[in-house]
Amino acid sequence: MDWLPKITASPRRLLRAITFSAVALVGNGVIRMDALAKDLGPGATAPVRPFRLDQVELGNGLLQEKRDRIKAFIQSYDERKFLVLFNNQAGRPNPSGVTPPGGWEDGGLLSGHWTGHYITALSQAYVDQNEQVFKTKLDWMINELAACQEAITARMKGGAGTGSASWIPTHPGYLGALPEDTVLRLGPPRWAVYGSNLDTNTWAPWYTQHKIIRGLLDAYYNTNSSQALSIATKMADWAYLALTIGDKNNPNYTGNLTRDDLNYMWDLYIGGEYGGANEVFPEIYQITGDARHLETAKAFDNRESLFGAAVGNKDILVVNKDNIPGRRRPYRLHANQHVPNFIGYLRVFEQGGGQDYFTAAKNFYSWLVPHRQFVTGGFGGSYAGTDGNGELFQNRDNIANAMASTGAETCTTYNVLKLARNLFLHEHNATYMDNYERGLFNQISGSRADTTSTRDPQLTYFQQLTPGTPRDFGNTGTCCGGTGMESHTKYQETVYFRSADGSALWINLYIPSTLNWAEKGFAVKQETTFPRGDTAKFTVTGQGPLDIKLRVPAWARKGFKVTINEQAWTNGVAQPGSYLTLSRTWKTGDVIEVNMPFSIRIERALDRPDTQAILWGPVLLQLVGKPNSSNNGYFGLSLYQYLKRDGDYSKAAIKQTGVSTAGDPTFKVTNGSLTARPYYIGDSQIVSSYFRRIEPAVVFGTIDAGVPNRKRNDGLPNYDVPVSGISSPGTDGLTFLDLVWEQAPFSTHDAFVKVVTSTADEFVDAGVYSAKERDSIVAKANQAEKELTSI
Ligand SMILES: *[C@@H]1O[C@H](CO)[C@@H](O)[C@H](O)[C@H]1NC(C)=O
Ligand SMILES: *[C@@H]1O[C@H](CO)[C@@H](O)[C@H](O)[C@H]1NC(C)=O
Ligand SMILES: *[C@@H]1O[C@H](CO)[C@@H](O)[C@H](O)[C@H]1NC(C)=O
Ligand SMILES: *[C@@H]1O[C@H](CO)[C@@H](O)[C@H](O)[C@H]1NC(C)=O
Ligand SMILES: *[C@@H]1O[C@H](CO)[C@@H](O)[C@H](O)[C@H]1NC(C)=O
Ligand SMILES: *[C@@H]1O[C@H](CO)[C@@H](O)[C@H](O)[C@H]1NC(C)=O
Ligand SMILES: [Zn+2]
């Protein structure tokens, strides 16, 4: 969200058939009749659509445990704290002794954002289990915010108030925890920049406006609050005026904002950060039919640099310092400043904005995944020779060298998941969901501490990749504290999707849950302990034809077996990284069972294949403990010596030793006797996500071929922007043994020897091995039959 040297140390819908009564005479917008039956929010016009949160109930398990911890915080928190600053601006009294939340929600220039997050979180916390306590808090807050909005606008006729309320708004409908001026001054004629001076600077004012409007829309979607929609619509009316007419009472005002003015605003670091502001206005357009709101959304197009580059698929997230495209953008873009812009572009696309908005979002996403994604599902970091700001995008294909003491900001992943999910609704490519699952079961579920503390939200900010470091939890009043309250209260949102015509049900995630698809007359109950276990059982209620599409995760390399009523399903291939369609006429009581054995997988960093991580099915396993200072602070592991012909790491190299009391699998790495455990465990142990692979010799079990395990020049991408201060990782790719074991399992020893021989031949051809070395390798491989026989 923000980075200043002084604070780095302590960072501190949906498918809905709206009834008439739910939206009767909302605000000053006239509700378009034909909008009433339409879906709202992400994917509203897409071929695949999400379910409303209230249609899916989360069952017990890992995610419910995380959810309940954050719900306990949300429940115990004094909601009056969120109104203090709003009341001040509205000239309304506050109860004595109630203070604002603190953190960045302290009267400083980002104040107000947490109120929006809290409203979203309350509505989500309520809708799953209908606990009244959340609704009561929510309704109270909405009512108070309505009164604040009204009191501020009333000053346009009644005159200024006193104290914090001694300003008169320029346009009607403004609502915020800060004066309207903090938003208007971003634009002409003052062009305020990021800083902390309350009178002259600004800090992501539209980001905060977005969070508040988003909260209100979520309250509307999740609880049918027409009052929330009414406030949001008035805020949108105000936003339209603020972004067209602008700061008209300024003595230096020269007229309406131009496209050029807007471009100049959005390229500004942090000050111009508007988050996903452009996602809410198309939704309000859809609900109200007022086309001005679609125009407002388009006002956020960053047409000077990023939008066009994304349409043209020109990755400009990091550029050379002497060749910066745009008058104001920094040479490295801020990750969480820009990811949500593209969620907004998708919403503009969905409401008729045009194909470019979709193309931009799709291309932008491809710059992130895989080119800047850590194994955790995190993005962004610092790299040698830069300013140390871990909130910024790293160089393309810079993974191993972007592991800094900061990086992988949690709210960036929150937004990338939203983007992946939304893209999937349009292009049903399973890779979007593979990445969603990665982020959800690692970076997001790992972002909440497994404590019962409700003093603060106990959420992460950065989830640093630096080996041998702990995770820090807290984050009252920060961006990640805000998005974290949301993430842990909406775990059911992506489990199931449906086709727009209702003919197909998509099962994207293995998460215990019950879908109640009343419109279709179907319910599906999913029972699973995933990701602690690797099976899932679905019980169907309802009857009739329906395509059920089961996601076959890309990591499911040891099979994906499906039975229906105990009969094996044999129609179609369960290809990892795709969906398997169960096309059938269903009846109540039908049971689908899925078995998808987890295996240990090694993932390599794009830029340095010797920098690796261990995964167990969808879950990253972190190594516990502080590595010695050798290997640049990484654990150094030799694992090939433990492999048998099946290539299965879990047999001897990395063995499961048991299950913790919480149900989490624990592993022992034979080399070094290290403990490995799931990333999602939220405590403050010293852990490492990556290790360095040290395989100096060609070995087959205990048989040493007496030949170095050399690397092949794979022409790996060099950084397109120079990295200074570290030696270039070069173009070397995989080692000889890497390439051999890539082809495991081997059905016979002969098959193994054949691969060894052909790989050695290739290395001879490439000039890496001599013929003599090749002969030694092949001879030793031949001798290793007994050594490599599976146990
Ligand atoms: C909101 O209204 C819809 C349509 O009437 C209804 O299905 C849904 O249950 C309501 N949600 C809540 C939380 O009241
Ligand atoms: C300025 O913008 C408003 C919309 O808010 C529009 O009605 C008006 O015509 C514009 N004025 C000029 C001079 O373009
Ligand atoms: C108007 O512009 C002039 C010249 O740049 C500047 O000195 C003055 O402070 C500005 N006035 C306001 C109210 O911003
Ligand atoms: C899905 O996306 C991946 C990654 O971009 C791509 O390689 C693949 O071709 C896509 N598959 C389909 C069916 O479009
Ligand atoms: C680290 O170094 C200490 C002391 O030299 C040694 O006892 C320990 O085994 C080493 N640990 C690892 C993981 O190499
Ligand atoms: C793994 O084994 C190698 C020797 O085979 C050793 O040098 C290294 O320190 C071990 N790693 C750990 C983490 O103990
Ligand atoms: Zn953040």
C-alpha cells in the first residue's frame, strides 16, 4: 500500500434474482427494470458465473478454523471506532472515549479504507451462517454512514460547520473520513502528491473511496441493504462530478478534467493509487442503468502507459530508469497499486466497455503468472541494486533474486486471486484455478496466525521469501489487515461456479462446503479434509441432467480417480490441469467420490533452477529452522541419492512422519533431518520456502559415477533490466540428474538406463561431457539396478 523508509519495519454479485421489494426506490437512481433479474458483480455477463455467498456454506476444516479466528476478531471489535473520523467530518458527535482504529486508520491521509473493509467483512461474516451479531453491527454502521453523508452534503445549503466539519463540499454525495479536498487536490490545478501533510498531500484517495463503496455494495449484495446501495449510488454520483468537473471552487480552476489530466493522475506513485475503484462504478451502472457511472469507471483508464501496454502485451512493469514510458510513473510499478486496476477493467468489459478491457487484463495477468510469482502465490519484491522497496514489482523472471526481507505483500495476492477468478469466468482455463488454489491454500490461508487473539487481526503484511525468517502478524489499519478481514470471511466464494444457462456446475476447489442452488433445484454437499487429506465426497440432492465439471489439479500426477455411486467413472481423461466433465442425469442421493493422491513435488525458480521448493499436492512445505550461513543463507539439500526408480521423493528423501494435533501432515527431510510442514500454519517459527539444491556428483543411490553433475546451457532468460550488485544467474539450466529424473517413474531398469544414456549423449553433443565421462555414467547406471529398485 505504501512504502516509506520509516515504516517498513513495522507494517504494522453475483447471481442474484433481486426481488422488487429489495430495491424499491433506491437513492436518486432509477432502477432499470431489466437489471433486476441479472447477476451482479464479477462475471455478471460472463458465460460462467459465481454463486452468491449465501448459496454456499463453508464446512469444518482448515479454512473454517482460519475464518472463525478472524470472525472472533470482527465480532469483538468495537464498530463505533470506524465512525469516529466520519462523524468528525460530518460534524456529528462521537461517544466519549471511543478512538479510531489506529495504524493508517488514525486520521492520516489513508483514513476510511478500513471502514470499507470492515463493512465487507461484516456482510461476509453474516451471510454464511446468518449470525445476527454481524448484521446488527453492519446495519448500525450503514445507518450512521448515511447520516454522515447527508450531513456533509447539507452543508452545501446550510453553511460550514465547526472544527473538522468547517469545510463545504464542492459536489454533493461525498462521504469519507477525510475532507473532500483530499480527493480533489489529486487532480488539477493542484496535482497533490503522496506525503503526510494533511493540507497539501494526498495518499491514494480513490483507493479509499473504492474500499468504502465496495463495502457498501457488498453489504447490498450480501444482506439486501437498500440503504447501503443508496449511499453507494450517491457516492458514485459525487465521483462522476469529481472526475469530470473536478475542483471547480479552486481559484486557479481552468475547466473540466481532460483525458490527459486523468492519465497524469493515475501514473503517480501511491498518490494516484486508485486500487479497484473502476470495478464499483460499472456495477452501479448495471444496477441503476445510469450510464454516467460507466463513464466514471473509464475515467480511471491509465491511458498514458499501462493500459495501452497491456492491450499490446508489452510488459512494462519494470523499465530502465532512463526510458520511462509516461511523465510520472516510476521505473518499477507498485504491485498492489496496479493489480486491482485490471479487475476494474474486467468489470468495464463486462458492462459493455469493449474487448480491449478484457485483453488488457488477460495480458497483464500473464506478466504476473508465471513471470513474477513465488511458489507461495506471492508477487513483488526487491532485488539487488534497487531501492529495497518490496511492494514493487520485481523484474520479469526475477524470482530467486527477488527474495528480499520484504516482498510478497499479502494484499497483492488477494487481488491477483480476484483477477484470476474473474478471468476464469470468461476463459475457463484451469490454470487460473490452479493458481487460485496455490494462492488460497498458501499465501492467503497462511496470512492469519493460528492464535485466538482478538487484540488485532493477526494478519500478515509481507510474507517474505528470505530463507530462515519468521512471519509477522498484526496489521490493524493497514491495507493487508483490511483485505485479510475479507479473505478469511469469503472462503466459499470460488468453490462452485455455474454456466450462465445453468446447464453446468463447475467444482473448482476441494473445500468442505454445501452448495444450495435453489434456482436449479440442486444441492451438493462436499465432504473433505483437503488440503490435509486428498479425497473428497460429493452428495447430490436434486434430479435432472447436469454437467458436473470437476477440476483436475495440475499437480495430480499420481492419478485422479472418480466414482459415482461406487462405480468408476471412465468417460473422458482426467488430464491434470483441466476439468473432467461428468455429464449425467442425476438423482437425489447420488455420491461422487474423488481420490487425488498427493505427491512430493520439487518446483524450481524460473531464473535459478537450483533454487527450489517442496510441495505436497497443493501445499508448499516450508523447512523449519535457521539454515547455516553457507549457500547464501539457504538450506543446501542433496536429494537424488535417495531416489529409487519410481522417482518418488516421499519414499526416502522427504518422508511424512505423522500428523500434528491440528491434523497437519509433518515431514522429515532425510538430508539434514529437517522438519518440513505446510505453509498455511500460522505461527512465528523461523522457516524457509526455498532451499538450494546441491547435487555436485552424478550418483545413482550410493553409487557414484565419479563425474560431476554438470548443468546444461538452457538459454535461460537474462533480466531485461540489469540487476546490479549480484553475479548474473547466467543462462545455465538444469543439471544432468535433473533431466534424467524429470522422466521418472521408470517402469524398468532398462528404461532408466535408456534415459541416462540418451541424456548423456545429448550432453556429449552439447560439449558438456566427454565421451569418457558419458561411458562412466552409463556404466554406473547399468550397475545400479538393485540400488534403484523401489522399496
Ligand atoms: C436477499 O434477497 C434475496 C432475494 O429475495 C434472497 O434470496 C436472499 O436470501 C436475501 N438475503 C438476505 C441475506 O436476506
Ligand atoms: C463538464 O462536465 C460535466 C459533467 O459533469 C458536463 O455536463 C459539462 O458539459 C462539461 N463541461 C464542459 C465545458 O465540457
Ligand atoms: C494559484 O496558482 C498560483 C500560481 O501557481 C499560486 O501561487 C496560488 O497559490 C494558487 N492558488 C491556490 C488557491 O491554489
Ligand atoms: C491455458 O493457459 C495456459 C497458460 O497461459 C496456456 O499455456 C494454455 O494454452 C491455456 N489453455 C487453453 C486451453 O487455452
Ligand atoms: C549448522 O552448523 C552447526 C554447527 O556447525 C551444525 O551442528 C549443524 O548440523 C549445521 N546444520 C545444518 C542444517 O547444516
Ligand atoms: C545435505 O547433505 C550434504 C552432503 O551430502 C551436506 O553437505 C549438507 O549440509 C546437508 N544438508 C543439510 C541441510 O544438512
Ligand atoms: Zn497490503
